[in-house]
Amino acid sequence: MQLITLIPGDGIGPEITKAVTDIFAAAEVPVQWEEQNAGQTTFDQSGELIPQALLTSLEKNRVALKGPITTPVGKGFRSINVTLRQKYNLYQNVRPAKTTEGIASRYADSGIDLVLFRENTEGLYAGLEIFDEHNGIADSIARNTVAGAHKICRAAFAYAAKNGRKKVTLAHKANILKVAGKVMLDAAQDAAREFPEIQYEEKIIDNMCMQLVTKPEQFDVIVTTNLFGDILSDLCAGLVGGLGVVAGANIGDDMAIFEAVHGSAPDIAGQGKANPTALLRSALMMLHHIGEHAQADKIEKALNLTLRNKAQCTGDLGGQASTSEFAQNIIANFGK
Ligand code: NAD
């Protein structure tokens, strides 16, 4: 039994988390959950945003599944996601986007199957910001390190090689960002030389956006810096049905946190309307990460079968099922 830290989060977090743990229990997945919460709910109860008990659990188990956490806009605390990424150097943000039968999108017939690797700790998110009030000048510095750029580029190529992928595309702006952009360009070219069996191409970020919305099926693995990756990852989610259905992971050399990428959806919290697909798919990525491939494949097959039958799904997918009914429908499809 592998111990996994479980962070239910806020809003719809506990509901979608229960759906996932129910599905895992029914599938007899050999994991044991260690529940430790963080976020608004925890803060309201204990005055602590990220309790020490959660950090201890993460440092012991090294693998976690996390629901969405409410972050107040423009005030209050720093994003817990950003805090954990920085603290544990979770430098890879991995976001698969794949067309799925039964999930509506403008690109439903496109056969999209791509994986985005976003650098997760550097670039414009390095926290190097200065406001010179006297002169009215705001600086936000994009800091890319040679070591960090090499790590994310190498991770993207290694993933491609391990998973039978054919091509890695670097999305960059090194034509304008001649310093920070160039570091990433050099790192990607070095990684490409290390993996000669993987095709490599470079696209300037503006052209990349245009190509993603006109011919998304041409992409396989994409690697990019933090800000571009933040934007592209939601763009790619939009190509395949939106944030409610895509998985995400924050991965470092010795820790990985798998998470639903959508928010805590306060408008539907506690109503049994939330779609657990995004968190479930993140949990399936987690199973692959810990080597439980057969269990992941079995649950994914049942999920895909359920998604093809609208009536068995939640309202956002055009069905009438509640969160827990949707989970039960997936369980009923095991082995079919
Ligand atoms: P949101 O993703 O919570 O909601 C946007 C819309 O999508 C809402 O109408 C919501 O009902 C719907 N929705 C989202 N997830 C759904 C699901 N699983 N099933 C069905 N419908 C779903 O975005 P928001 O309203 O901008 O943010 C709410 C809170 O979540 C904010 O505090 C924000 O900071 C936080 N947030 C957290 C994360 C995270 O923890 N990873 C990510 C994004 C936003």
C-alpha cells in the first residue's frame, strides 16, 4: 500500500475528492490516503493556511492529490499552489490535453493528443517585482536559470522518449527576449541533441497560439516557460472541453502533486453538481507516476465509457447525474 497525501481543498473540493476516493476504493487500488487539508476552510478553522502537519505528510509521502483551493483576489494570502511549487521545487507543470468522445468542444473531431510541459518555478513568476513609486516604474523580472531551463527541457524530452511520443515543440519568444528566451532555446536544443530519436521544432509563441487554434492535432509534446505555459495550458484545455475535464501535475525530482486545475467553484459547492473528471484524471496520472498502470487503465476505460453516455454524466457535460451518481456510474462500468 502506498501512502498518498490527500488535500481535499475548498468549495467543491471535498465532493470531487470523495468521488475519486470512492472510485479508487471500488477498484481496490493499493493506495492509502492520508488526509491533510490546506486553504480557506483550514484557515477559518485553525488560523493556519498550510498546516505543518500537511508539510510533514508531503515530505514523508512525496506524492499527493490535491483539490482546488480558494485564493482571494488582490488581497489575503499568496496562492497555496505557488507556495508549494516553490517550496518543493516542483519545476514541471504537466498538462495533457486529449480529445475524448462524449466531451463536447469545437475541436471534438480533431484527434488532439498533446502534453504541455510548463516550467513551474521561474520566468516571470520568480517573484522579482519592484515598483518605483517615485518615478512610476513597475518592473517584473523574468528570471530563467540555465539549470532550470535544462531541467524542464530534458523532462519534456525524457517524457516523450518514455511514452512513445514523436515530437517536442519549444514555444518561445527568443527573437525579442534575447536573454531569458535564449536560455530556454539553448536548453531545448541541448536536450534535442540528447534525444535524437525525438523530432524537435521551435515555434515563436504568437505563431504557436495561432497554430494551436487552427491545427492543434500537429502537436505532440510542447515545452515552454512559466508565463507562456500558464496561458497555453488553459488554451489547450479549451481545445478539449475546458478546465472541468483536464488533468494537471506539479512534478519535481522527489515530489509530485497531482491536482484538479479548475477552481473551487463556490457557485455550485455543496450541491452535488460538480464534475469530478478533472480530479479523477489527475489521480490517474498519479497512478501512472507510482507505477500502477493497469489500475489506471482500468479506471480510465470505465471513465471513457461513462463519458460516452451523456445521461450518466454531470450537468456541465449535458447529463443529469449528481457527483456521486457519476462516480457510481464509472464504478458500474469497470471491466466492460
Ligand atoms: P472556477 O474554476 O472555480 O469556476 C469557474 C466556473 O466553472 C464556475 O461556473 C464553476 O461552477 C465551473 N466549474 C469549475 N469546476 C467545475 C467542476 N469540476 N464541475 C462543474 N463545474 C465546474 O474558477 P473561479 O470562479 O475563477 O475561481 C473560484 C476560486 O477558485 C477562486 O478563489 C480561485 O482563486 C480558485 N482557484 C483555485 C485553483 C486551484 O486551486 N488549482 C485554480 C483556479 C482557481
